[in-house]
Amino acid sequence: MEFERAKLDIDGAVGTLTLNHPEVMNAVSPEMLGGLMRAMDAMEDPKNGIRCLVMTGEGRGFCTGANLQGRGDNSGARPDAGSALETMYHPFLRRLRNLQMPFVTAVNGPAAGVGMSFALMGDLVLCARSSYFLQAFRRIGLVPDGGSTWILPRLVGKARAMELSLLGEKLPAETALERGLVNRVYDDEKLMEEAKKLAADLASGPTKTLGMIRQLYWESTDNTYEEQLNLERQMQRTAGYGEDFKEGVRAFLEKRPAQFKGNRSPSAHEAAREQREEHQGDEEKNVRHDRALQVLGRAVFFRADFFGLAGFDAFAARAASSARRAQRMSFSGSS
């Protein structure tokens, strides 16, 4: 699927979102952000069946930051450099953060400025050996953005984050791996092959649960320990109601690979409603059963009163047998 300065390729359950303006090393423009947002719409459309997203760049670069072409304004006006962040960049970044599926970034070349922020949004960050990262903002007199001042210190600590931002030095992929900034480094020609292989593995898993795992880790950095325990409890309850959990347990007991569907787990509210409906159904069955026994009891006493105690014993035995049959039928119908 082609969009303005972006494209989305679908291979089975894996979607590959590509920043597509190689002439400027995929520098970000308003047009590209619009195209990326429309690509995200298509990616999240259930009919496309995407269960894992890979993001990469076309050509030799991943993304070299904001496209500065046309910004050389000599009129003396002072544009609001933060406005574009609020209206264009932040909505896209929030959509990446709130994805309900695993998200892999394949950094195939330079990732500079906001391009570095895009790259580090991945749950798993894979790099070509020749790629590098660069906090380029200081070179044009701007502060880091795209959430990098939030992400970097949480990945490499305040000292390393300050160093990267204040000095604006290139950080090669191998060094980024050593510092824990990225997950894996591959030879350039192997990067996309390995990224798609990893994404296919994730896409075949319990992807709704994997989406909840990524949400837990995003929330963990700001939560207290008690808040995180409570969130884990809520998420576990939701996951436990899902079909993938049932399939995982069955597969474990049957000693076979699980066939996960990535089914949406019902919310706690939906699950509670289902439980109430099931409980109400059981109560209705019990009421019907009790009424049947009451009618039968009245017949027994009528028979005893009318025919005397001599014929009562045999009738009572038949009545007890009928009651047991009715009870068995009631239980089998509720299972």
C-alpha cells in the first residue's frame, strides 16, 4: 500500500511500515507524517490481519530527523518550533506507544534527531552493522524532542543521555548494543531478513497478550511498585479470559505447539457480565428443577393420602428415581 512518503507491505500477519523518501535519507516532513498516520490506519484495520509491525527506512538511511528544506526563512519571523511537535509528531508517537501488538524497528542506516526517537520506540530494536544514532538537535540550536529526553535516560542512564545530547556525537550500532540501547546487530544484508523472521515469530504468538506486555513495561517506569502490582493483576485477569490462554494450556497438556489466534481478550467488565449471565442461567435451571421436585412432592403426598401407606413405599421409590434422573439431566444440561 502506497501513501505519501510512506508505504505499508503486508506479508501474512506481519506489516512492514517504511519511511519512503530516500532522496533525503527519509527526513520527516508534514507530508510523510500524514502518510504514516494513514498507513497506521490501514495497519490497524482488522481485515488486514496484521499482528506484528516492523518499521524501517527506504534506501540507505532509517531517518535523518526533520526535513529542514524550505525552512530557511529570512523574513525575520520566529516560527513556533514546538507547534509541529504537538500537532503532527506527538500524535504519531502516541500511536506507536499505544499499539496493541508487538513493534519492531529495523534501523538500516543513520537514525538522527527525531529519527532516533522513532527508532527507539520499538519493543525490539534491530540494527544494521553500519547504522548509527545521532542526537543532532544541538547542531541546529534546538533541544532533543520526540520523547528522546524521556527514553534515553531510562535506557542508558542520565550520564550517557546527557553526553549524547550535549556533545551530539555519533553512536555506532555496536556501541549502542554494548550500552543496552538496542537489542541486536546484524550484517547489513541480513537485517531485513532477520527482522521479518523475528516479526513472524511474534505474529504467530498470543499477540493480544504481547500487546499487554508492552503496555505493562511502558507503564512501569512511572508507576510505584504497588501500582504496578495492581496493573499486573488487572492485565493477568484480562489475559486469563482470552482464548489464547485456553489454547496455551491445552497445548501444554497435550504436548503440542500452541496455535495462537491473537484473539482479543474480553475486558474485566465484559468477563464479569458473562459470568453474571452464566450464573443467572444456572439459577434459572435450579429454579426449574426445584419446581419440578415440588410438583413431584405434592403428587407423592396426594398418592399417600389417597391410597394409604401400603402403596406409598413403591410409589416413593419410583419418585426418588425420577428425581435423581431429573437432577442428572439438569447437571448435564448446565455443563
